[in-house]
Amino acid sequence: MAAHVVKRASEFEFSIPQEFVDNSSGYVAQSIVDETNGGVQMGFRLARIEGGGGVATHLHSFEESVYVVEGSLVVDNAEGSFQMSAGDYCLLPVGTPHSLRNPSKEPVEFAEMRAPLPRERFDYDTYFQDPLTTAPASLIDVRDPRTRVFGHLDPENMDPAMQTQDRLALSASMRTALLVYSGISVKMMIDSDLGADLSTMFMVQYEPGGFAGAHDHPLEEAYLILEGEVEGGFDGERYALGPGDVAWAGVGCVHEFRNIGEGPVRWLETQAPQPPPRHSYRFGRDWSYLESILEVEPGSGP
């Protein structure tokens, strides 16, 4: 069977990532996907920076996406300093110098998705440089055309009934489009439209009773549950997942989801590599159907 990982929030053990031991303050993380548990295309972890802490200026030979779950995070890059809060996300392209800091008194919690997988034998593909010049942090303004690698998503953005013109006007692009099917809503966040080359990040919501049947992909996926309860199946093993829990499905892992709560279930999802133009989903039901009709078609026997 293909690899999969399920990590419950109650099991998290945060520690300083090895590559940042001498280059950070108050920064800890819980790795979910890495070289030790089957990851090939992506690394995924949950991170925390205590109030007043930060991470020194560095860059990577991989693409990184950040989503803030709670608190306030300042990202410094060559274009300035930007203050992110819950629901904000950003893309850090390959080779982009940046630093992270928490100017508040409260911890900030965020998800970090990296593609391709950081490699221990190459010091996790992370390189430190002289500090960037920092400035007073600007709030994320998604309507400003100069805001190239940042975005914001509220839970109400996942509600089909809230997709009115006045609300959609709060974004400057077609990234506001909401895909809705069979009790499932999907809104893209980070993809090629935002400048990503190696990965995607998006939000998924299932209404009560919503489900996706068994399928697999030619890519890896990670899921951070933010709201509600969902039953996830991974190669026949079933798990009840709630807020803070994280799961990952490797290439070829047959997985499915069903909302088992009374309200919506919502999660952050990431993929690496980016899906191909065709055949990014392989549903078992379709191939079972083909098998059934081949068995009854005249002349299909030996």
C-alpha cells in the first residue's frame, strides 16, 4: 500500500527544527511529512513563534507556502515587511530571501508547506544570509495589484450563498471563484496564478453529508483540519479527524472523505507537485464500472 500519515493535535511535540537551531528565537515546529515517513515531493509542518521571537534571514532551494492559523506573523522580503494574521497566506518562491518574526506578545501558529521535499543531507536545502532591511509592517491588502504573493481567506468565503458581487469585489482577480459540487466547496489560494511552480494550496469545505469517494492521485496531498469533523479513509484505514489534526496521502494512496459532523467541515489542503492538466484524479468507481461493462460486452471474452 502507498504511504499515508495521520497526526493528531494531541500528539504534537514541538521542537526547534535542526536547520534553525542557531538561527532562530522562540521558533518551534512539529513535522508532519518529511524524509522519515514517506515524503518524496513535499515537506509539511506546523510551526509556532513565541511573542518577540523570529527566524533569521534565509532562503531555500524549494518553494514554500505559509498559512497563518492564529496570531500575528511578520514576513520580511526584498519588497518590504508584511504583517499576516489568521487567514492570511503567502508564497515564498525558490531562492527568495526572507525572515519571519512575531512582534506581538502572543504566540503565532502557522502551517509551512515546502516543495520539493527538504533534504537532511543538504542541511534541509536552507541557506542563511545577511539580514534584510526591515520596515514598519504593512497589512495584507488583496485589492492592491502590488500584493503579488499574499492573500487572505475567511471562512465565509467558502459559503456559496456569500458569493455576491460586493464581496467578490474585495479581490482583484479571478481567485475569488468558488468551485462547488456535490456538497463540496473548493477555493484556490496558491497556484500558478499566484506564481507557484511546484505546489498548490487551497481551502476545502464539506457541507453536512458531503463526501468524496475513493480515489488517488499522481501527487502528494496534506490536509490540516480547521473546523468540524471528517472521517478520512486511507488505503482502507479509517480515522475520525477534528480541528488541529493533520493527514497526508502519498502518491497512489487511495483515500476518501465524509463529513460526519452536524455542521460544515473545513480544511487547508496542499499538493505537490502541481496537478497535471488531465488525470489528476483516479476514481476507483469509474474503473470498476469499466470492468463491469467489459464483462458483459459481446465479443469481450477470450
